[in-house]
Amino acid sequence: MNDVLIIGAGVVGCSIARELSVWNLRITVVDKENDVAMGTSKANSGIAHAGFDAHTGTNKAIYNVLGAKMLPELARELDFPYRQNGAFVLCFDESGRPKLQELLEQGIRNGVQGLSILEGDQVRAIEPNVSDKVVAALYAETSGIVSPYEMTIAYAENAAVNGVEFLLDNEVRGIKRVESGFEVTLKDRTLLTKTVINCAGVYADAIYNMVSDKPLFEIVARKGEYCLLDKKCGGLTDKTLFQLPTAMGKGVLVAPTTHGNIIVGPTAEDVPDKDDVDTTFDGLNKAFNTASVSVPSLARRNIITQFAGLRAHADVNDFVIGESDVPCFYNVAGIESPGLTSAPAIAVDVAKAVAEKLHAVKKDNFVAKRKGIPCFAKMSDSERQQLIATNPLYGRIVCRCENVTEGEIVDSIRRPVGARDLDGVKRRTRAGMGRCQMGFCTPRVMEILCRELGMEMTEITKCGKGSHIVVGRTE
């Protein structure tokens, strides 16, 4: 019997799993997808928000500021990409100055350090590509950027090393209250657990409603569409560039990524289908046109890929965190922006509450640090030579755009909670993230997956069920 069952293997579920693995508990994470970080955690802006935007006193404000302070040390401890690059909230009209001042004062109340308002010329002195129409901006020096899927993977790997079991490709089909806790029916098995932590993202309301007849919240899937630009555009801005926020969110941004690209988006559209991640002409056009107001020199020809993600917007307009009306059933729901930044702090509090509930005892052999996959592209020549001498697979380039080696791909598959498809390899190594978007390296990565996992070519998928690459062989 499990002590804890976590439903959802996004950044929130995986961070809670890692924090709970400090304790002597039997912990399992389940997810309906075949990998971690398959929902919001792989398709968002990757911004470590400073904490000025959330209303003072809300869970969003409290956990945003706490999480932002934790991220630099966590990135070192778990070895995932993070950089404190700073952010501007751009104001294009004098009538917007009161809103900038309001954000400044709110940020100060929230406990955010390093906030100030700069004039348009001061902004352009720092970021020359910013529009001439900018009259002023709020500057947040503690804002950062992070690789959201790599952060999630780091949490998951460290949790697995510390004994957490991951049951992926296992949709929850029913939860029943029993004397000992909960009986949870999955796609291919039934589990008994003392406690459940609901981190199911856009499906968190459906999961909660399996155990309670008192609907506490409703989750709306809010779709955001993005464009990703080639690395050659990386110099367009070093700071994250927001526009003044709207009722639907923080608006369309232009920001660098931790790997040197420029990301543009997101839009915000509430959609009825909680699996609708299709991009649209209108959405992508809106994202790019709105971003061009901030940086007029953006060029469509530099777009290398486009995608959409869903945010889990709760109708209560705040994070829903804590034990529910059903004893030992914990909701961690409605974790939209600034959820990525907030996740580390949310995880600490939820893990502590659950551990206390179960009267858990801390381990004496917890492994706090995790080392990521060596990045061949970022190494010096001498470092590369040493690595190749240790493992010749690092001398074979598979992805030419991103200089990813066979050694990195093999490592991504063999690691705890390792890659099982093309996108899993991509998220862990960046093979296929470059200009050609896997146009060159797909067959070779498929061969490596087949060899390492003992699979046939016809079994390899891009991203799990329904995304097979080939269907047979020609004679």
C-alpha cells in the first residue's frame, strides 16, 4: 500500500514528489501521458516571475515570491538551466503610467526586491530594439528565465533516485474512498494509498470530483499560442519584455530562452476541450503582431517552430492548495502563471503538511543533488576530448543544429524516468530543437531508441500514443 499517490507529473507533481522523498514514505507518481512535463510544464513561457503581478495576499503572490528566491540555489542543486536576466513591463502611452505605479507598489507590498520605473530612453539604452513608442517601463531585476521541462525532469530524476515510483501512461479512471485511504483505478492496475495529492493540471477539477460531491472549483483550459525564433535572433533582447497585463493574464511577451532562442507569446483563449493544443492562424498571427509592438524588428522568417500550451485557470482566480473536505485528499490545483516559479515553494509546504499528517520520519540517506546530462555543445575542446576518451559515443554528432551527441541521447534514455520517444529525447538533450526541427536527426535518434529500448521502428513515437513515425517497411 502506498503512503502517497501524486496524480500529475508536471512541475508541481514532480517537485512535490522530490520534497516528499526526503521522508521515509512509499510514494508513487501517476500520469496519463508517457513522460513527465507533458502538459503545461512543457509548453509555457519559461519565465521565473519576480512577483509584482499577483495581488497581495493571494497564494499566487505568496508562493511566487518564495519560489523566485529558491530558484537560483535549486538550479545549482538539481542542475537545470536558469538565469536571472531581469524584465521590463512596457508602457506605450502616458495613460498607462498609473498602472505601472500600481504594479510597482504591489510588488513592494509582495516583498519583491529591485523594482523601479525607468523612462523610455533609459529602457532603450539597455534594450536598443525596444519600440520608440515606449514611454516608460517597470524594471524587475530579479525576474529570470528557466527551462520548464528540464526543471521538471530534474525534479523527477532526483525523486526517482530517492525511491519515488513513476507510473506513466496510466490514466486515473476512478477514485474510491476506502477504510485504509483510497482505492485508485488506473488504466492497467488498481492502487491503494493512504493519501492522494491532486496535481492534475487542467483535469484537477475532474479528479477532485471523483471523491467529493461538493464542487470546490472549476478549471478552465486557457490556451496560449507561441512562436519560437532561431538562435540567431537571440540578441534582440536580453531582458524579458512584458506589456501591461490584462484581465486574461500577463499578455504577450518577447523573451530570451535559457538556450539562446527568442520566444514570442502567449495568446489567451479559454477553450472547452482540455486537450486542445492545436495552433491556429489567428492565434499565431495575434501573438506575433502583438509582440512586434514591443520589438518592431521581429521577423517572421526567423520562426523555427510554433506551439500551444494550456494553462489551468481556476474559477476562484487563485491557486487552490491544501487538504480538501475529504480527509487525506490534497488539492494543488489552478496552478497557472506564476505556477512555474511558485512550484518549489508550493512543494515544500505541501510535502511538509502531508509528512506531518502521516507522522513521517526523515531519511538519513536522502540524495539532495542531481547532475544533468553533459552538454557537449557548451564544452571547451579540452573538455570534449576528455569526455570522448571516457565514452566514445560523445564523439558522434547526431543533431548538427544543436551539436548533440549519441552519448547525450543514450544518457537521456538510460537515466531515471528516461526518454521513451523522440520528444522525450528532445526535451532532455535538445536533439531536434534547432533550425531544421529534427529534419536531419530523426532517423538516427529513432535507431538509438530502438537499440536502447529493444523496440521496433514501428513502435517509436514522437510523443506517445497516436504519434507513430513509421507504419511499416518497404520491400
